[in-house]
Amino acid sequence: MVPAIMTTAADPHPQPMSAAACPACILTPDAARLARAVSAAQQPALREHLIVSVPGMHCAGCISTVERGLERLDGVRAARVNLGLKRVMVDAAPGLQLSDIITHLANLGYEAHELDADALGPEQNDPEGRALLMRLAVSFFAMMNVMLLSVAVWSGAEDATRDLFHWISAAIALPTLAFAGQPFFASAGAALRAGRLGMDVPISLALLLSGGLSLYETVAGGHQAYFDAGVMLCFFLLAGRYLDYRSRSVARSAAQELSALEVPRATRLDDGVAQEVAIAALAVGDIVRVRPGGRMPVDGTVIRGESELDRGLLTGETRPVQASPGSIVCAGEINLTGPLDLQVTAAGQDSSLARMTALVALAESGRDRYRSLADRAARVYAPLVHLLALAAFGFWLWHSDGDVRLALNIAVAVLLITCPCALGLAVPAVVTTASGKLFRKGFLIKTSTALERLAGVDTVVFDKTGTLTLGLLQPLGLDQHRPDDLALALALAQGSGHPLAQALTQALQARNIIPTVLCDITELPGHGIQATADGKIVRLGRADWVGAEPPAGTASFLQTPRGDICTFGFADHLRPGAVQAVAALQAQGLQVHLISGDNAHAVADFAQRLGITQWQANALPTQKAARVAAMQANGQHVLMMGDGLNDTAALATADVSIAPGSGLDAARVAADIVFLGQDLAPLSDALRLARQSRRRILQNFAMAAVYNMIAVPLALAGLASPLAAAAAMSLSSISVSLNALRLR
Amino acid sequence: MEVLAYLIPISIGLGGLGLLAFIWALTHRQYDDPKGDAARMLNTDYDDHPKV
């Protein structure tokens, strides 16, 4: 085995020899390649497949740069770009660090992110979609061939020729129905076992009966066979299934990619030595280091370090919270200023993050109460169709004095003509068109009925932090301060990574303020920054540290050399388009509410800026959900939009929910729709599109009903020929699809 | 009408060939990255054998 690998690996990337290349240059990469090949030969089983997301790739040049660039990196055996997914699959020797690949790509000029292969799931090859596509292709092939033969029969082939054509049709159609009809048979079987009549029961019955009866007619040398209608029905319905599957899988894989970007790793300290491990490997009692900007992977107690925590995603508060040895932290909080060492008190499934996520899963199962339009229609439709076919069979049996063959023929014609093509194709066609349009506006529709539920919404509930805001703070009223104070504040703020200091730095730099020259700048994590100016101590930081009154809102304090104190108030950055979105929703006649976990001062100010009159502050997660449930009990249909862990219960309770892509994974999982954009303005457009698509679905039902009203009496009277059935079926399928495409 | 004896098998055979080609393409991951494959032909670097 080893020699075989050696021969193939000795020169895995042959390159044309360049005349200008000096021998050393050619030799060196060869030596490196050989070394690589040897190490690969020693451990052939331990190859690793790493997946990296590179959002910046967009052309042939990028593919070439990234692939060739990566293959020059030691330890990389092969790299393959998928331009559609903007990913690179790297086939690497063990021991190659992902961080090396990411730095290497950064040197090549591409921003890259690690993707967690577990979160992406095993569905990368998409077996379900592929199987559907295969069935679709087989039924398409069969439909075209059988139709060709059927046309000959309809146009007058007789006797032996007709029988031969029927036999060939049977040879094509029956295996096709057996293979391509499986999704319908499976779900019809499941429905019958559960004691329901779903849409798939009449479909399966029509497929089976048309196949069986046509075979009988063929054997008996009869005039009419429905092979073409059966196969065509199968094709159109599979097309509907596939469209439905596609539109959801696009949204699902985009949502999965978002989750996969958050790689569950933590830095564990083993006897003081830092080591990267998977979060799942952490146990109670371990010491974990969390760098500034990192998210707490577990629940724990701080044992070393001073910092501030952003609890926004858990509670909705914007103001950072102090953390020092002895403080208790929860998974999901963000460490802001200094490194913290934690002792793990609960990890994995026991952490508060996992417990809250589990609560959401519980609440979510309650949402199954919504029945889709197609389901509701099928519940009325399926029994009706069966009764009609049975009645036709009974009547013709009696009328023709026991001619089972005639009676069955008519019953099958009724079943085929009434078969819910409109339900099977019309709804997916509309949903796919609408989802595609919404996807381009940044909305990922994760669940199949989300669009219908969105159409019925009359109340919109927003969370504040991270949803209507970007979660970024902006200093207020800078003009009230003296220019030399501003210069001093900039000089101090520059030296810190604290979000308030960074926001202040950005705002002041935008005003072209030149910082004062300071000495001895030191940062005290959790307190602020201190320096000396003209021999006097100046400070920028927390109220109690600087010696000021604790503020009502978020603020930072500057102690000037004169000894007095300047206050810099902060407010959250409004998400772009938030004002327009709220105004547009109100103009559409929707009630808009704001429910936040933040303090009343911040929320009131904010609600006023947006023109929202109904707001609630200091809301606990359970209160948010209870408020939404109360609105629902009042008969309202609620759209909830929120990003944090404190919103997840409300997201799961609401009729339909949207989470921004920047939100916590748990919130995105709980929501039906993930919003990827920054600008909130398309929200009202999305609601409009949802209502429009609901109208289209209902129109399609109406069209199907009209068509049935014309065709069913003909079939019942025994006047429908296989040609008429085939023509009517394709006509109705095409008309409902075209209607779906009218969505704007 | 004897010509049918040739024409029907030929037409079905050709259709089947198309179907087989599609099934091959589907099972050999030819539809995994259509956008990338379209761009790849513009590359100037050639390789003598397919990548792993």
C-alpha cells in the first residue's frame, strides 16, 4: 500500500517547467512535496478534511488564487473551491492548524472563517434532494416516452399496433410509478397509519389505480389506458415536491452556515498551559480562559481577572456589568475588557444556555397547531374525492348491470381528474417564488408555513437591543464639552478595547480632534483608563471609580486635570431602516410594540425616536413570552422579532418570528425566519409579499376548483377520455405555475 | 409500418441514454457547484489529471 501511495504522491501537482526557473527553486518545492508525501504515507488514514468559508471569492481568478495558494502551504494536500457556497474544502495532513490556513488566506487577500463541520451536518451531499431529483428525472423520461406512444394511440392506432403501444407504455410506466411514486406511497402510508386522510392518499390511490387498471386494459386488449396520465401526475407532483424541498433547503443551509461559523471551542488551562479544546470536552472544575471579545462557553465563577460583561444577548441590557473574582457568569455572555479565568460550574447540557435552549424546543412543539392552507384544503378535499370516485363506481356498476370494467374506468378517470395537482404544485410554486424574492432581500424562510403565517400578522413585537439597534453604542451631545476635554477623552479612549471607549474614539476621530499627549497610560480592567497629564492624574471610566454619581443611562466619565468631571452619555445605534420599517408597518395598519429587558429610561427614549407608543421595559424572558401569549389570547396574530436568549421563549410563542443573523444561535433556531441584512427597511416589503403570496395560493385553489367543476361532471358522465384527462391536467398545472410567477 | 420496429426502440434508447447521463451526473457530484465550474474554464492553469 505504501509504494502505491508513494508513486501517486511523488508528484501530485505537475507543473510545466519554466525556462527561467533556477534549479534550486524547482528543487525546494519538490523536497517539500516529497516530505509531505512521506508523512502522508506514514499516516494515510489520518487525513483531515477542513472546511473554510471564504465569502470574498467571486470569480475564476479567485478560485485559482485560493486553490494554488493553499496548495503551496505545507501540510495541504489539496484544496477545492466551491464558488456557489463560497467555501474551500481543504484536504490536509493531520497537525495542520486551521489558524494557519486562515492567516495564509488573509495574506492572499481573502477574509476566511472556520466552519464547524458538525454544525453543517452530514447533509452536504444532500441525499434527500438528490433522490427527489432522480425520481423527477425518471418520471420526466417516462412521461415523454409514454406520451409519444399515447399520441399515436389517440390519433387512431388500432388493434395490434395499439396493443403493442400499450404494452411498451406499461413496460415504461409501471416501473416508473413504482420507483418515482415512493415519496407519495410512504407519506400516504404514514397518514393512514395515523388514521388521517392526507393529500397523499388520493394521490397514491390515483397512481396505483391508474397503473393497475391500465395494465388490466392492456392485457384485455382494451381501447383506453391511463399510463400517460398516471406518469404525468407523478411528474407534476414531484416537481411540486422538489420546488418545496429546494426553497427550504437553500434557507436551511444558509442558516446552518451561520451556526457553523460559531465554532464551539474554548481555551482550557491545564496546569497553566493554554490548550484549545471543544466545548463539549469541558468538565465541571476545569479552568477556562476567556479573552476580551470572547463569549462565555460555560457557566462558571471568575477566579482571576477583572473585566466587564455584556449580558445583552441574555437579558437585553445594553449596560456592561462588572466582573471580578467571585462573580458568577453564564454561558452566552460576552467578555469585554480583560481576560478572565473561570472555574466551570456547569458545562454542556447543564449550562444555563443549554437549559434555555431546551425550554425553547419545548415551546416550539406547541406551534405545530398551525395547519397550512394546503393541509386544511386537503382535509376537506381528500374525503370528497374518495366519495365522488366511489359514488361514480357504484352508480355505473348499477347502471350498466354489473360491468365492473366500465365502472372502474370511470372511477379512475374521476380520481385522476380531481387529483390535487393544484394543492401539490400550486402551493410550492408560490412559496418557492416568494422565498426566492425574500432571500434576495435577506430573509431566510426556514419553515414551510412561515410565509402563510406571516401573511396573517396584525401585531409586530420588537426587541430593542440587537434587533432595532445594532447593539453598538454612540456617544451623545459631544458639542456640550470643551474641545480640550474632547482631545483628552480621545487620548484616553484610544488606548482601550472597551466598547464605550471605542465608540467614543470613533466619534471623536470623525470630528478630526487631535488627541492630547499623555504619559503613563494604563488600563484597569473593569474600571477604566488612567494617565498623567501635566503631572495630574486623568481618568476615563466608571462612575464610582472616577467619583461621580451613577447615571440613569449608559455613560462614561472623564476626570479632567482641573478636577471636574465630564459625562459622556451613550445611546445605542439605531439599525438603518428601523425608522422607515416601523413607520411603514404602522402605515399598513399594524400595531407595533417594543418589549425590552433594558431599563425604562433607555427604552422610553428609544420608543420616542421610533414613534412607537406601546412599549415595556425591564421585561424578563418569561414576561416577554407571557405578553405575546396574552396578545394571542386577545385574538391578535403576532410577529416577534428578537435576537437574544431572553427573546427565544417569545420567539417560539409568537405566531411567526424573525431573528437577525447577528443574534444568538438559540434565537435563530427558535425563529421561523432569519434576517441576514443590516437594513431593516425591507421588513414591510416582506409582509406585503407574504400577503400577496397568500392571495396567489387562494387564487390557485379557486382556479383548481373551477377546473374541477367543469371536468368532474364530464368524468362522472363517462365522457372523459384519457386524452381529455391528460390535456386538462397539464393545462391546470401550467396555469397555476404561471400564476405563481406573477408575484412581484 | 415496419419502420416502427426500429424507430420505437431507437427513440426510447436515446431517451434512456439521456436519462443515464443525467443519473451519472447526479451521482458524480456534477451539480455541486455549477457556478464554480462555469468560472473554472476561464482558468489559465492546466492540470494533467483530475484533483483528488
